[in-house]
Amino acid sequence: GEQAQVDWKEDFTFLTTDIGYVSLNIFVFILGYSRYSIYYASLDKRQSTIFSFLSNAFEKLGGVPSVIVTDNLKTVMDKARSEYYKGEINSKFYEFAKDYGFKVQPCIVKRPRTKGKVESQMKILDELDAYQGKLSYKELIDKVGKINLRKNMSIHQGTSKTPISLLEKDKGSLKALPSKEIRSRYQNHQSIVKVNESSMISYKSNQYSLPTEYIGKTVTLQVEDNYLYLYDTTQLIVKHKITNKKLNYLKEHYQEITKKTMPYKDEVDIKKFSKENLKKIGALFDN
């Protein structure tokens, strides 16, 4: 329970049967003593995602390691640690570490052996290649979970025991979790959604607009503080306030849709038509 190591298996291109190619990132968390690991799969590597994954890992373990060893990720370090410089931890990550009560220990640049325990976990994930074009996105996520379970149930060469059998000793040395109020700040809810022909995605039976270039594509939906955030991998596409309206358009998106469906109208007519129609739609669904 003294130390855990974390890292990403980054930008793994996988062909799913339902949404086509995805760029998958797998976050790996491993306890130093037991070698017990926790994998999380994501389409992005944003800081809020790391916060959520670490928070969930601590919840699952029922406590927090004293030290987290990490690579010089941009979401963790503003300035990388080198042989002659201690580095500079990102202020938001520092606050997260302070809230959870662990110390951040960045590796020296170009010294992967410093976090050798987590590096050794990465190879097993390469077996996912054998399932290219055979799994849906959900099945892919499930497969990552099954690989993780098998790893924890297999005898580790370094300890000659299974990680699951040593886990309780690790748990005994973990620090207590912070309050629920603190933990709730770092928990977010993500899902993968497909943009329909009307350039909208559905959330709780209501629809929200995106630029027309995303029609037919999949995006990441994240809910935070009564807002929907829609991402193309790590890039924010649009932010919507969650409402009770059936249709939620941004003006510029509706104008794009109008132009696509009425190419014979000029720019002035499109803006006028869009403005009038949005008022009608808004009035209709407000009532």
C-alpha cells in the first residue's frame, strides 16, 4: 500500500464492429507490493479522465497509496523531471493529490525502468490486436476487463504468487479515503454516442446539436455540473447546458443544418429562416 505506479497504453487503433475505428487509450494502475492492477479504457487522455480513473481505483481498493509514481504526462507535469531538475507538477493535479493525500513521484525522463512494474503490464494488452474487427466497442471494453482479471489471477514471476492473493496486505497499508464531498468533485460520467443524420446526439431522451461535419461519427459524451461536454478524442467540440427540451440547438449548428438541407437559399435567407424556426421550436418545446 506504500506505492502505486500509473501509465497509459496510448492511441491503440482498433476496428470495432459497430462504430468503426477508435483510438483507444488504456490507463494502467498497479500496486507496488501485490502487483494488483486496475485497467480503465478511454477514448481520451484528458486530466478529468485521469482524476476519474484514479478516484475510481481508490474507491475500488478502499484506500489511497502514499505515493503515486507517474511518467511526465502533460496532464500531471507542467515541466518534466530530469536528472538535474525535480520538475514542476501541474497545479490541478497537485490539488487532486493533496485532496487524496498522496505524494506525486514523477519519473526521470527517458528512464522507463523507474516504473518497471507498470511497464511490464503493457505487453499483455497487445493481444487485443487478435480481435481487430471482431468486437463491438462494448465488447472491446469487456475484453480489457477480462484481460485485467486474468492478470490479477495469474502467478506473478516477481512474487511467485497471484496479485489477488497479496491484495489484502496492500489494502492494510492504504491511507483512508477523503470525504464523499471531495471524492464527488472528481467523478465524471462518460459514454460513446453516435451523431445522427440531424447532427444531434441523444441524452436522456433529449437531443443536442453538433457541427454537421460530425454526422455519422462517434463522439465522447461527458456530464459535469449540469452540462454536457462532447469531445472528439481530446478536443472539445461543444458544451451544452442540460435542459428538459426535446431539441437543443446552437444557432450556428442549426444554420449549418439548414444550409445542408436547403442549399438553394442564400446566406441572408438561411440566417433569417434559422432564427425564425428556432424561435418556433423553442416556444413549442418550452410549452
